[in-house]
Amino acid sequence: RWGRRIPYILFGGLPYAVVFALLFTVPFDGKDNPVGLLVYFGAAIIVWESLYTALATGYYGLLPEMFGTYQERTDVAAKMNIFQTVALVLGAALPPLLADLLGWGLMATILAVISIIAIYAGYPALFERQDLKTDTSFPFRQALKYTFLNRSYLTATGAQAMRFFATGTLQTGILFYLKYSLKADEGLATVILGIAFLVAMFSLYPWRNWVANKLDSRRTLMLANAVMILGIVPMGFSPHIYFTYAAAIVLGIGLGGLVLIGDVIMTEVVDEDEVKTGHQRAGMYFGMSGFIITLSGLLVSSVFGLLMPAFGYDTLLETQPATVDLGFRIFLTVPTSIGFLLAIFLLWLYPLHGKRLKDIREKLDEKKITAG
């Protein structure tokens, strides 16, 4: 009756926003009842993350259904990421301001209401392919087998995981890099990341029109990862904060290509799988990809924990040794460059390009015509 994807958005949007607000309206005082606070936060975060997973899986699962061609997908991906970048900037800037004026609880309530409006404003325009409404019979164990034996999926998701490892390392290291390597104000990290995100937003349509629609998703992502390396390596030798601002512009250009095509390449994997299995399993692919990408955060923490103590960094010290300057330059540039290089290598192995991808699209078009 409701479909396979839309119910997650229809019934998940409101609870998701409500639980978000509850995260900032804690009924326990951490000093008087630390156990209660821990239990409350633990339960609330698990529920909130679960609701987000359901909502996001339904949302991204609609991408290959609603938009069938590569050009349509790159166009909608650009629009999606423009909205997401604006929301990201507002989400970083508004909470501290609103919290100072109104308190954290009311701040969270206001943002939750805005989220509800944003989620449900677009709901009437959502639709699913009619021929897939009864496509719910694929056994879970068999679905996992087809997913994790799929070379296209493994290489695309692996490349995405390496990209998120690299960008996660960059986000983690920039604060320390500014403080200990450039001796600059840590607050400038927000400015640097803001420059990168804004440049990324403005570069989305140039990437789409001048690169992605002339090449393909594979080569576009390889180029975008290469641009990220060009932006990050000079930061290891940066003598001044102004040099870092320039690097942020280059990083923003590369980031624009990454965010534009990151979801588009997964839709190709979904298309190939539908041709092979007869089932459209976008939810499985986007959901499992999100799970694997999340694990990249653990890798960032592990690299930090292994690398920085070797350069004398100790959180218990009020004054860090001079060697941490080199350590944070290396942490910011070497693991990130390795991550982007591994992403390029995995994309080189990605099999959906050229004639093979063209054949997949033709077979899928034939399937849709037959079903219609």
C-alpha cells in the first residue's frame, strides 16, 4: 500500500526529529546522577541513529528509482548536495547562537521543527516504480551473499570508505595542525572547513556539466580524489595560515566532485544488481555502504592513537613537545593521501564503465519497458 521506501520517510521523519530534540533535553544532572545520564544518552543515541539509518536508507534508496538516467542522477545529486551544504553550514553556525539566546533544549526543539518541515515538504513529490511495489521476496541470507560477492559494490564501497577515512582524518587533524603546527587559533578550523564546503557547493554544477557528464562516475571520482591529494599534500609544508586558506579552496574543488558522484556511483551498482538478480535492492546497498563507511571513523581513531604518541603527543601534558609539529603535519597529509590513493586504486578496479555499463543500462531499460 505505502511502498518499499516511502514509509521509512513518512513514518520515520517525525520520531527522528523528536528524538533529536530529546538528546538536548536531558532529565538527569551529570553530577548528581551520572549513571542515569549515561543510560539516557546511550539509549537516546541508539534510537536516534537507528531512526536515521531507516530514514536515510529510504531516502537514498529512492534515488535510482526516481531518476533513471546518469544525467538525471548527476543533476539531482548536485541539487541534493547544495541543500545539504547549506544545511551543514547552518547546522554548524546556528546551534551555538541559539543555545546562548534560548538554551540547548529550545534550540534543539527549533531545529527539530525545521527538520520536520524540510522532511515532509518534499514528501508529496516522492514516488516509487510501480513494477517494484511487490518486489519484497528476496531472502536476507541470499541478499547478503549477492551483496558481498558483488565486485562492483565492493570496489565502489571500498573507495567511498577510503574517501571518508581521508576526509575524517582531515577533519580530526585540522584542529591540532592549526594549534601545534601553525601556532594559529583553533577556531580558524571552522573558517577553513567553511571555505572548503562553500567552494564544494559552488563547484557542484561545474563538476556535473564539465566533467561528470563528459566522462563517467568512475573517472570523475578518480579525478576528484586526485584533486584532494593536490590540496592536502602542500599543507604538510605550509608556513602560514594563509597558505592553508589557499589549500582549502583546492580541497573544496575536489570535495565537490566527491559529494556529487558518491551516491551516483552506487546507483550504477544497484542497476547492475537488478539486471543480475531481477530485484531492485537499493536499500540493501545504500544501507550496507553506510555501515561500512561508518567503520572508517574507527580507522581514523586507530591511526591517530598509533601515530601521534610516536611524536610525543600526550593528552595529559599541558605543554606538548616540539616534535608534535611534525607529527600533526604527517597525520594531516600522509594518511589522507594514502586514503585518497587507495580510493583511486579501487575505482580503477571498479568494473562498471564503458561497454559493460552501457549494456547494463540497455538491459534495465528493456526490463522497464517490458514491465510497463
